[in-house]
Amino acid sequence: MPVWLREYSWRQSGSAVYLSLPLHGLRVTPANIFCTDQYLKVSIPPFLFEAVLYAPIDETNSTAKIGNGVIFFTLYKKEVAMWDSLTLANANKETLQYLRENAVLKAHEKAKEETEAKKVTKQEHKKYALEATMKLEEAERKRIEDLKEKERQKVTKELELWKKQQEDAEKQKQVQKEEELQQEVEQLKEKKKEKMKKTGISNEGTSKTRLKPTKGHGSNSMFSETLQEEQLPAPRSAATIKINFTSRVFPTALRESRIAEEEEWLHKQAEARRTISADLSELQDLKEEEKNPDWLKDKGNKMFATGNYLAAVNAYNLAVRLNNKLPLLYLNRAACHLKLRNLHKAIEDSSKALELLTPLVPDNENARVKAYVRRGTAFCQLELYTEGLQDYEAALKIDPKNKTIEKDAEKIRHLIQGTMQDS
């Protein structure tokens, strides 16, 4: 039973009511006060103060001050008037109960409206922040593009200037070469003139009479013979020609080699190089160990063990691109797809692993069992129970002592029977 607080004092004006509620050694917080337009309650268990007010008040602007063991309420009236009493007089229990319930409902509705208003305000703030962020990003992007454009124009101008300088330098070299060639030609002409003069002087000294040229083999003069000797090109200089023969890929002699097997091996090597070089632009930024499929497989296994299935799938994807002939990559990726509920991809990877797990030898029995179980699990989760049961039975043929697989297969049989009975 609560202990009612009966001691209080109040006074009023035309627009407000001033209520003083003394508390003897009680600790009060705002959470202990509940107020609506016509209901006031102070609950400090086991103490309780309750008042159904004479007329409605403005609970939004009304205040309560706590201090010195007293709560001082300032309650502003909705209508300016003088009250006959603080509380509603001559009210029966039903009326009081109704007013209490109505006050609680109004408080709940008000709290709900405030919550909705806060949500709307929060969404508006988020929207405004997003728009502001987008504007900032757009401005930053435009600034970067402007900087790139300015830098591109600057580089283009520098390149054009460099090209022009190169062209001018080439023209200047060409002019210098032509001048040097002209000088050499002039020097050669001067030498010829000097030689012709010397030859003429020597002919005058030996014979005063000039011989007339005769027709036939000896019709050329000594002067013409000298010119012909000068016009003959110099003899060619001796040199050594080196010949390099293409070496064979295989060290064995051609007569001892097996050409068909060698050609097949070379074809496979070329295909593998083409597969790797096809994605060279994407793989050139990777580290050396990241280009190793086995290293990527171990990394994917560690990611799977920590529950990071998406990262594991990415590691297996890169490993498959580097080497698509390793069945364990598809088998492990199928397990990741099962965890991520990518059931169709899990079926595809399990089927691919079974294709690569050939020939059927004891060393790959464990891997084949896992592939059948994972594909059967994916079928069952897709409600393809018949296909799933076939895979579980195939796994049991390989490992008939596995009780877990046997129990799962029995459950699938019961599901199939129940489905057939329902239909």
C-alpha cells in the first residue's frame, strides 16, 4: 500500500497555479514526476502524491523545481480564471479512474508523437547531411577534374614545345649537314682543278704539239683515264657473318625424340601461359605469393575457419583463375556457398569437383564423399529431395561405415515418404 503525501500548499493567480510539495528526506528525480493537462502525480515508492486538477493546464510550459527537500510546481492555466480548489471536488472513484487512464493514454500518445517527430527530424537531418556530403564530393570531384585538365593542358603544351624544339634541332642539323656536304663538294672540285692544271703543265713540257685523239680502243686521253680512276669506288672491307641456329626445346637429338609427345607438351604449356597472360593486367599488382594457387587455397581455408565466407570465396575464385584443374578449390568453394545460401553455385562447384576427381582411386575417396554430401545438402535445401538422396547414397557406397551420412539419408527418405503421402 502506498503512503499518501497529504501535506502541500498552493496559491494561484489568474494565469498560473503555484504548488509546493514538501518531501522529508526523499530523493527526487524528474523521472518520479508525471504530469498531463489535468493530472499530476509524484511517485517515490512507497510515497505517492496524486492530484486531479480543477481545470486543464499547459503541461508543456509548466515547470517543476526540486531543491531543499521541496518540489515547487509552476502550472500555467490554459484559460485565465480563478480556481475554487486545487483538485476536482466531488469526483467519484470511477471518474478519478477514468481521468487517470485518460492521462496515461494522452501521455503515451504524446510520447509516440514526439518519437515520430524525432524520427522525421532525424531523417531530415540525415537527408540534409547526405545532400551536403554529395555536394562536397561533387565539388571535390570537379576540383580534381579541373586540376587534371590543367595538368593535362600544361603537359600537352610542354610536349608540343619539346616537339618543336626537336624539329628545330633536326632542321638545324640538316642545314649543317648540307653545308658540310657543299663544302666537301667545293673542296673536291678545287682538288680536281688543281690536278687538271698540273696534268696540263706536264703535257706541255714533254710535247709542244698536241696529239689529236684517234678513234678506237686508244681514243681516251691520259686526262680521261685519270678521271675514271678517281671515280672508281673503294674496295669493300672484309667482314665476318655470324649464323645462329635455333636451339631445340628438348635436349635429346631429333632422331631419338618422340615428336608427338613433345608437341602435345608444348601445346599444353602454351595454353597455360595464355591463360595466365589473359589476366596479366589484373594480376600484375599482386604479390608473388598471391599468384600461387596453393597459397590462396590455404588462405581461403583460414578465412572459412574464422567465418569470413565472402573473403574465402574471393580467395578461391582467384586460385581457380590461376589453376582451374584443382578439385579441392571447387570443393572448398562449394562449402562457402552452402554457408552463404548460394545453393545453385554450391551444386555447380560440387559437380565440377566430381568431374576433376578422376580416376576413381582410394586417395580421392574422402574428397568424393564430401562433394556428394555437399551437393546432396544443396539439393535438399532446394527441396529436391530425390536428387539429394541419390548423392547421399553415392557417398554411402564410397564410405558405407559413415553413420552420419546414413542418418541424414534416412531423414531424407522419411521426408520423401511424407511428401508423397501429403500429395
